[in-house]
Amino acid sequence: MKTGQSPATDSNPVLSVAVAKDGVVFNSNEAGESLLHEWGVRVGDKLPPHIEIFVQRAISREAIEKIEVKIGKRVYFVVFHLLAEQECVNIYGFDISDNKNLEEELLEGETQEKVNLELAEIIDAKAIQSLMNDFYRLSHIPMALLDLKGNILVSVGWQEICTKFHRVNPETCKYCIESDINLTADVAPGEYKLYRCKNNMWDVVTPIMVEGQHIGNIFSGQFLFDNEPLDYDLFRSQARKYGFNEEEYIKALEKVPRLSREAVDTSMAFFMTFANMISQLSYSNIKLSQSLEERDAVVDALRESEKRERARSDELAVVLDAVPVSVYIAHDPKALQITGNRLSYEWVHAPEGTNFSKSAPEGERPEMFKLFKDGVEMQPEDMPSQVAAAGREVNDFELNIVSSEGKIRHVLGNARPLCDEQGNPRGSISAFIDITERKKTEEALRLSNLYNRSLIEASLDPLVTIGPDGKITDVNNAAEKVTGYSRNDLIGTDFSDYFTEPEKARAGYQQVFMDGEVRDYSLEIQHKDGQITPVLYNASVYTDENSEVIGVFAAARDITERKKALETLRCSEDQFRGLVSQPFNY
């Protein structure tokens, strides 16, 4: 075979490329150069692997392989056809851009979601093949049912002139494929198109549509009309042109059906009705399939949702039993049914599942506990679960649970309404913690403070605590008496303001913060009425639990009487010295 380029004479030329079995391109027409350029090769180069694979498939399967290739803005239907005798594969490219654009416009104009339909998936090809075999025995009219990819799903009565001659030679095969493509273009549903191919055979086609989507075609052919003379010279010249055995080719020609136009019209009316039946049945099957798929999807989604909800419910149950909190759930707006988590039942030694509601009918109310608020037994309507079930939140609510054995449990908690989709209360959830030990600690602390306070107040000496800023933080009764001011008046005021020498007093407590203590620090307290009380202060710092200094504790000892005694002693000493210094007169 001659290598190089073959001129293109068609206004819309067929792309033609010849490839050896090893994938090397050895021939191309001018139009085919654009295809080679798209694949990045030239004549003499090997096809890229992603294209060569279709060449190898055509060889191994001895079948036509088909792909679509976009070159610029044009779309080509590319066919790989094995020429066994010449040990090569011919590649033909047919421009289907107009058809593709029309399909895209139709798809864009659709308002409903389209499914991606494959004709083979929605028909019973075996049943249709059997039906068409019977039809052919009656009518001797050949037919085939093809999908849009050119796959033959049903066929009967195909003529030897095509199967043994036209489909074997690369040039005439190209005309056959071109005929298939041109024949199916622009055929409206419910109509058919008659076409004479370049091999001079008649073909006719009607489309198969489902939901407005073109999914296949019914072909009838190849045939000749009975009113046209059989042009033996034309077909003999074709045999010579393409290298066919002339006698065998003419014998095959004479076997081609000769049909009247009435027979063609009648058969196509049958095929159009048949195409419509396929469309309607397929549409019904698709809708049924979609409905079943949607139902199955809904059922699967429901099962998955139930599975997730069950898992969440199980997780919540584990969480409720794991937390150190007693949880109560009222299951209705009147809180007639209240259940809890494991801890809630342990608190009152009740079996799990016991109804906790004090609002339940007589005879169904729990007797293993009572609820008290500030020492008074609570009425059901005032209980947190009931209040929240009525639509009101309850916060920081303290109450006592008293068991039938008399054990008292102090608890603190909150309650919240549970609402339906409309926002109406449908129950409540309450959570309480046991604060019994905290209450005991608070009481012990209160008693300790009371004891400490009693010790402080029992002291006859003025006692005062001072913060780092020099402000008084606490005093005892003795300090109130010596200053003339109440405890509330003294707290928060400057310690040094109550002395005759404020600066000396300030220096005294500052020394304590620096050195940790002072001993017998002499000061004079000035009563608000002006009375002066001399004192000696002893003071030291006190700390928090982290040993951080937080203040000064100071005690003042009234030395008024001591000073008077010293003054009396001094006077006595002076008198004695005076007596001693006088001369004795005997």
C-alpha cells in the first residue's frame, strides 16, 4: 500500500488514517492529518498508548471499535476497522458536530432530569430477535436494531452483498458507516428517512425515543426498489473498482430484496409502531425502575437513619449511665411518667424503670422517697420536672431527697422543657448532682467560723485584720469599743486613720508585711469622741493555702492602767527622793 497522504475531495471530508498492526501510522488523507495532530503523531510515528489500545482491540476482537474525539470545536465519531487481508486497521473519523450541538441544545432545554439510558439495558433483545425472525420469514424485509454507538442488538436478513463485500473493503465499509451516521441525522420521532448509500443500496431508518431522548434506531436495508431497473453495469464497475469477484458480487446483488414503495411504507409503518411500543414499554419500565430505585433508596435511607438513631440512642444511654449526675426524663406535658438513668434509681434504691412521678395517679406514685424544699415537703406541681414539663426553665434548684429509710440527700440541679416540632412542651429533662458532702463541708466551715469568731470576740484586746492595701478587713467588739465605730464602719477604711500618729501606725503595719511581725509597737488609739487609749501592738502576717501572704493580724493591748501605775510609781519615787534629800533635824 502506498504511504503518505491521500487528497480529500469532500466538503465535509471523512478523516481516514491507516495503521499497521504494531500501531505505526503509514497512511493518511489530508483530513486525517488533524486527527493525527490531535494525537501528537505524524505518518511514520506510533500511535500513543491510549489510542493504540483501540487498534489492538479491533485486531483481537475482530470487531469495530468506536470512540468520540473532539478537535477544536468539532466532534468526530471515530471508527477503528480491521482489514484482515491487508493486516492493518483503518481509522475513519466522521464529523458529528452538528448532531452533538443539537443534542446539547435539547439537553439544555429540558426541565426534567434525564437518566443516562442504554438501549441494551431496557429492551429484551432475545425476545425482539425472535419476533423479527418471524417477521422476516413473512415479509422478507431485512432489519436491524442499533444503539447510538453503532452496536447491533438485533438483526435479520442482512444481505451478502454487504456482509461479504461492502463491509469488508475499507473504502466501501467507510461508505457503510457514513451511511449509518447520515441516515440517523435529523429524523423526527414517528417518521422515517430513506437514503441511498454510496454503495448504491437503499436503507431506511426510524428513531427509538424514550422520554424525548434518542437512544437507538431501527434500520431496514439493504434493498432495491422493484420499479428501478437493475443496473448490472454499475455494480460490475463497483466490483472491478474495489477488487471484488465480479461473478460472486453479481450473485449477491441478485439476492438483494426488490421491494415496492408500498411494501417499504407498510413495513416502516410497522417499524415505527414497533419503535413507539419499545419507547412506551421502555418508558414504563424506566419509570417503574426509577420508582423502585427511589423506594429502595428511601427504604435504605430510612434503615440507615434508624441505624444511626439506634446507635445514638445506645450511646446516649451509656453516657447517661456513666455520668455522675442523676437525670430524670418526663415523657409527657403533665409529667405523669418520669424515668431516670441508673444513678437516679441507685439514689433511692428503686428498680430501674420505676416511675418517679409524684403526679402519677393514686396507687401508682412512688413511695420510696419524698422531696423537701427548705424543710417543707414539696407538692407535685412545684417539683422541677413538672414545672419544666409545663414550659418553664428551672435553674440552680436545691432540694432534699429523703428516702423511706430516712436518709437525706441534698441535691442541686436544673430542668428544661422538651418541645415538639411546633415548639409545644412535650415533657422535660432534669439533671441533679449530689451536694450532700458539700453541704456537710459548708456546715463544718460555718461552725468553725462561728467557733473562731467566738474566740475572737471573747478577747478583751482590740483585734483587727489588715489587707495589703492597709484597709481593715475585720475587727472584734473590743476594737469597736476602743474606736467608737461599728464593725461595718471600720471594715474597708484605712487602719492608720484611728491613731494619733497615722504615719507611725502606717509604718507599723508596713513593717509587718516586710518582716513578718512586730512586737510591742507603741501607738495611741483615738476614740471618735477624742478619748486617747495607749496600746502596744503585736502583729504578724497570715497566709492562704498556697502560703501567699494575704494580710496582717494585729492585737492591741490597752496599757492605760500600766501607764497610770508607772506614773504613780514615778511620783512615789520622786516623793521618796525628796524626803531623802531633806536634812534630818533631831
